[in-house]
Amino acid sequence: SQQGEEDPQALSIQEGENATMNCSYKTSINNLQWYRQNSGRGLVHLILIRSNEREKHSGRLRVTLDTSKKSSSLLITASRAADTASYFCATDFSPQIIFGKGTRLHILP
Amino acid sequence: DGGITQSPKYLFRKEGQNVTLSCEQNLNHDAMYWYRQDPGQGLRLIYYSQIVNDFQKGDIAEGYSVSREKKESFPLTVTSAQKNPTAFYLCASSKWQPNTEAFFGQGTRLTVV
């Protein structure tokens, strides 16, 4: 049972543009996390936002959380070729961490 | 360097064979997880363990078995009962406390030949 659903499933943008990905989930959460996966590799943690937070920044990343709508968004500003990867949201149901299906982001040169 | 190590990176299995995937961590994490990822899909939870000698089934545990005899190690056995084992397997670990991130290994790609 996958808790988070990312939207869109795939996204292609020009280098330098901003990329926005959305995540919707079904039930109350402790926190929501975003991870990146380069092709054929493990996942790398990007950012964690707690249920009582609305917005969080980390470098070029901005995450928002709307618990009333059960949704989150990940914004990557000034995209670079190295940002090409799949991005997953994950909801924390300690001890389980449940992942969505991901958004595949492709940065065009 | 602290981290989580999966081996082997690639594994080939004949039908009817059991195979074991290794996962070791030196992060002193209590919790460990196994996920399965199919092409273009998300991660599905197979098993997880919060402490030594204890583990729980995830969403797709059928055809898999695990053990947690040491805090550092959480091997996954893919048994012959798993009808479609070809997939990318990811191991992860985390602290056993709220609001903490998971650390992942680099994965094992299992192919049935």
C-alpha cells in the first residue's frame, strides 16, 4: 500500500528553469521526506519536513507541506544537468517508511 | 566512513534456487529495511527490523525471509517461492526515533536466468 503519490510521473525542463513536483498522501503523518535516486543507485535523503512545519529550505530546494490537503511540493530552483534523477516522497509511519512511485526529472541542456 | 553496504551489486539466480542478499551497516542504527523496486516503479517494503532478533513483514513479504542476528546485519533471502524475483533490491537503515532520515545502500540487481 503506497501512501504517497507523486505528480507528475515525468518532467522534462530546460537547464536553469525551476522544477516543481507534488506529492499527495492519504493519512496523518509524522513527517514527510523527499529523496533523490540517480539511475541504478540507492536513494539519497534530501529534506525532511515535520507535520507542524509549512515550509522548509535547503540550498536550491524548497519544500512545502499542507496537512489540510495532505499534500507536499518540492521545488528545485535553477535546475542543473546533475539534477536529472527520480525524486520520491516518503511518509513516516514509524517504524515503517512508505515511498511513492516517484517523479522522473530530466534536465535538458 | 560510516555507511550501508549491499553485496553483491549484481546477482543471477536460476529458477528454483534460493539466494541471499547481504546488507551491512556501521551507522549504529537500530532499524533496518528491505525494499523492492521494479522498473519505473516506487519502492515496496518487504521486511523491516527495529531491533536484533525481531523483524516484521512489510507489504510484499511472501517468498522472502530475513534474519537479524546482529545489529549491523540484515540479510534477505529470496526463496524459490518468490515467483517473480527479478528486481532491484534496496536495503536501508535509520535511527529508531521520530523524524529521522533513512540511509540507503547502492542496491542489488537480481536477475533470474
